[in-house]
Amino acid sequence: MEVVAQNRSFDGRQTVYRHGSEACGCDMTFAVYLPPQAESGPVPVLWYLSGLTCTHENAMTKGGFQEHAAMHGLALVFPDTSPRGPEVADDEAYDLGQGAGFYVNAKRDPWKPHYRMYDYITEELRGLVAGLDGIGERHGITGHSMGGHGALTLAMRNPHLYDSLSAFAPIAHPTRSDWGRKQLSAYLGDDEGCWALHDSTLLMEERGWKEDILVDQGASDQFLELLQPEALAEAMTRRRQSGVLRMQHGYDHSYFFVNSFAGDHVAWHAARLA
Amino acid sequence: MEVVAQNRSFDGRQTVYRHGSEACGCDMTFAVYLPPQAESGPVPVLWYLSGLTCTHENAMTKGGFQEHAAMHGLALVFPDTSPRGPEVADDEAYDLGQGAGFYVNAKRDPWKPHYRMYDYITEELRGLVAGLDGIGERHGITGHSMGGHGALTLAMRNPHLYDSLSAFAPIAHPTRSDWGRKQLSAYLGDDEGCWALHDSTLLMEERGWKEDILVDQGASDQFLELLQPEALAEAMTRRRQSGVLRMQHGYDHSYFFVNSFAGDHVAWHAARLA
């Protein structure tokens, strides 16, 4: 694993790594923030999965998470959103191919050889991160938009891997949205039965989450019709799922929304990972 | 004045404006953050001048200032760093021409017609900002690198315009640095006598600042030889200038440094602008 960049940040350390990924069959880049508390021993970790078009960098530079992670003694992991490189299949659209991995393992060509973000996040990168100095045993997960979808689906399917869960403006019902049907069809094929494992509303109906969940959604989000927070809200309440879904007045889908509530999410995870 | 973008941020409002600039003879873009307190009446303003290669956007998205400005009830102004556009003279180097206005009024061609960032910041944009709803009478100024140079020189030359002053890793002695001699020569000509008004170390020796100053400098900054904080430190102490110059262990020149101390600077200005 190669260190691409390292910067001191809030008395901790923000590092960008590159490594050859077995799951994705290409080089992958990710970032880890270690708070100052990690110098004295392992600390809990919060994973942040990013949205369409993002790399590891967006939330690392614009999310405002480090300040709060340093305060609460939490490490942060910022993975990329897809395999990358000239040898990796891509599409002209911003919402398919590179930058749009959707946190699934693709079953169809041309995506099948590299698009294995589900395995990459839950297995390969999980192992790499666990091997870093300062990283403790307890892991939380959150994410924004496509990454909120990733956080919710990966956690509900792997409750043994994650101890706390939240999301920012998640793509909440991809099997019924143009942000979802297109990608699930391309990556997984036309058998919609296979899609249900990648839809947080359906997973919420079917299994829910073992603890409480925090979901923030901007009430002025320009993508509300694609995100469908109402589907997740209905599923959560119908299941009597512990949790909080906050419609935030006036907020849109941007990182100005994410960083406005980054502090709340870090505190939420820190309390549950302590 | 045209609103290019507006996003809710920490219960306040982050707005990007574009306007035809008389001083610069081209369209200029800048950003203003209004904290929630501005809804009830005018609030003090902190100006943030950016460094080489930056636009209004860098600090607006990566500086982490809004969270603290919302806490303290301070507005923020993020100007661009130079005139822009195909009709505006430029240079292939990153440190001359567009993105590198150095906060001076150019006297030489080809820069003279547009490069008037000194007048733009202290007069034209000052007037525009003062006319916005929610903007109060008291103004502080800070900046990073070339923008730290801008903040220090503009404030020391215009103490009637600014009530508080700080800087992040300023280019502290441009008349004796390759970050300065090249640009001052290009924009102002070879008479070094004219350069002294654009050198914060020399201005500190000659006039100082009416109140206390806060300067943060990363001790592992990769540009220390170009910034020359030791020159400013000597001038400040020799003059018995009230203030604090902090060498911050391990920090470099990046926005990871700036946002690590954004909270301290906002609190510093808020206390002095109240």
C-alpha cells in the first residue's frame, strides 16, 4: 500500500493511500483520518461512502468531518465510489460506470470484471483498514446519496460488521427510481428479484437494523423524486425501527448540506461506538 | 449583481454572486456567507483573501469557516484572487496573471487594464458587500498565503476600513522572496521603492497595526522559504506589536492547515468585531 499524500489535520493525520485491489482488479485510492487520540491506542472508525461522481476526495476536503472526529476521537475512512482506470469499463453518463459503482458486485459484462464495490468495501478494504495502526474494533458507517444507499444496504446486510448507522440524503428506494433501475439493470441484469438486496427501503421492510438509525434529508433537495425518502420513512415507521429521520428545512443536496450536519452524525456515531 | 448559486449552510445562507467590475474591467465572482443571526439584523463581516491559483470557491468549500461563523454570528466574504476572462492578460506560470493578482493595482502593461485587485477589494467590492442585507459596519480581514499577504497589507494601509486582522501562512516579505519579486516587478515595475507598500514586514516596521494580530504558520509548511515568517516575526517583536504568531507543529500549507485553525480565527475576529 502506497501513501499518496499525508497532511496534519486538527492535530491528527489525513492520509491518502493507493493499493492494488484484488476485488476490483485495478488500483484503488482511499483516505483515512486518524484523530489525535489514535496516538494513544486504537479508536473506533466511521466509514463515509460518497455519492455519484465523487472520489475519496470530496468528503475528505469538503465534508467537515475531521474537526468533529478529532473532538470525539473517531477515525474516518473515505473510499472511492468505483473501480477506475483506462482498462475499466465506463459509460458517458455521470450515473453509470466510473464514479457510480452503486456498492454492488456486478454480474453482467462489461461491468463484471471490475465493478465489485460491495466486496471491496465489506471485505478487502475492511481488512486493509483493520490492519492500520490506531484503528479499533468498532465500525460505524454513513454516506451521502448513492453513498447513503451504500451505507444503509451494506449495514443492514452485514450487521456483524457495523455497530452504528446513519445516512445523508440516501437513494432510499433504487428499485423504484431512475437512480437505481438503470444501474441495477446494467450491473445485475433484468431479474428484479436480485435487486431487492440493494434497496434500503426493501431491506428495512424485510430485516431492519439492530440499533437506531439517523437519516438527514434536505427538504429543498433538488433530487427528492429520485431519492424517495418517503419510501424509507414509511418502511421505518411501519417496522417500528428505532431511529430519527430529519427533514432539514431549506437544505439542498450539496456538501453545504452534508457539512452542516457532519458534526451531528459524528457525535451520533461516537456515542454508539464508544 | 447576479446570484450564481445559493445554498443553505449551517442554518445560514452561502451565496455566490457575479457582477461587472468597474475596477477590474471584467466580470468578477465572489461569495458571501450570512449566518442565521443576520436574519435579525446586521452582523460583522470577516473577509477571507485566498492564495495563488484559488478562486472564491476554495475557502468557501474547503475552509470550514461557515460552521464557526454560524456559531459566532459573523458574515464571511470570499473574493476571487484576480480578474478573469479571455480578454484579461495571463501568464503560463501559476504564480502570475489570472489567479495571482497579489492584491495590487498594476501599473505596467499588459496587466494595467484589469489587474486592480487593491482597489477592487478595498473600494468596489467593499461597497457592494456593504450594500447587502444583513451586513454590519465592522469588518475584519484574514487570508491564506498570497491572501495572508493581502490581508496584512490592505489592513495596515487602511486601518479605517478594518477592525480586526489575522493571517494564515502569509507571504510575509514579498520584496525579498520569489513569491513577490517576480509579481511586483511585473505588475508595478522595477522601481523597488514602490514595492514597500505591498510588503507586510516592511509595513509592520513602518506603521504596524492598531490592534492585536493573529498569525498562524505551519511549521512543516513546504513553502517556508518563500513565505519568510521569520521576517514578519522579527518586525512584529521589534515594533512591540500586540499579537500572537503561532508556529503550528506538523502542519503544511494546505487547506488541511487552514481549516484546522479556521475556528480559532473566526472566534478571534468575532471577539474583536462584537
